[in-house]
Amino acid sequence: MKLLLALAFAFGLAAVAPAAAQTAAPAKAGPSIVLETTKGAVTIRLRPDLAPKHVERIVRLVNEKFYDGVPFHRVIAGFMAQTGDPTGTGSGGSKYPDVAAEFSKESFKRGVVGMARAGSPDSANSQFFICFAASPWLDGQYTIVGEVTQGMDVVDKLKKGSGEGGMVSSPDKVTSARLVGAAG
């Protein structure tokens, strides 16, 4: 009888666990940034719950107007659009030190925003990219900082690169970036 009760209890927990997972608290709502681009506006909801130090860096750079006038220097059709390098070469960054990786279990899918970096996982600085499509090979390898909530149609219109590594000649630009919503 005790075995039957134990099995019934275990089965009951197993049946309730998925429902509990579905009603878990939503991800912490972070601030959003609006990128005004040469093609239109893109709104990105930042995820301080996933990458607090990276989000703090982006917010700081937005507040300092760092991203204003910065090109989408690398845009690969079907993969991603990258910005955040004022030199437009892919090797530039901010005056601040690099940020250590903050990997999560979230997946890179269409509209997800991740931090670009060099070979070292701890080399992200100011550059970020927006995925055009699911990119599972990035999962657990790059830091996710947010997701586009409005304007993916604008991202889709960005001029694509045809050169080495998706580098774009005469690229579209972030004309201005601003913070909206809570400061996280």
C-alpha cells in the first residue's frame, strides 16, 4: 500500500511539474532600446536577467550616444546583421574593457540579439548582432542580450554584405539609439 501511495504521489508530482513550469514567472522585463536606422526603427527588449553586465554596458553606451552614426558593417543574408563598431571594420569597440561571457540556455532564433566577440568568450565589448533566423550553433557560445520586439521587417531590409565575411560597402547605419522603459 505504501508503495502504491509513493508511486501515486510521484506520478502526481510528474503530472503537476509541467504545469508549474508553464506558469513560472516571466523573464524579468528589462529596458528597451530603439535603434533609429536608415531603414526605419528597431526596438530591442534587453534581457538583464540573462546578461546583466552586457546589458549594463549597452545601456551605458546608448546613454553616451556611442551607437549614433555607427554602421551595420557586417550583414549576412539568412544569418545576422552586426553593428556596434564605430570604425566599421569589425575590430573596433568602446573605450571600456571587454565584458566576460554570460552564456545562458536561451536559444538564438530569429530576432534574438547577441554580443559579437573575438575568439575569446570574454572579449565582447560594444558590438552586437541581430539574427535573421535560428542559429543553434551559437547557443551557449555567445551571450544573448535581448530580442527584437518591433522592427524585424526593418532588419530584413538592411543592405547585405557581398564581400569577405559579409562586410557591407556603403552600409546602413544606426542614426540614433535611445533607451525606453525601465532602466532594468
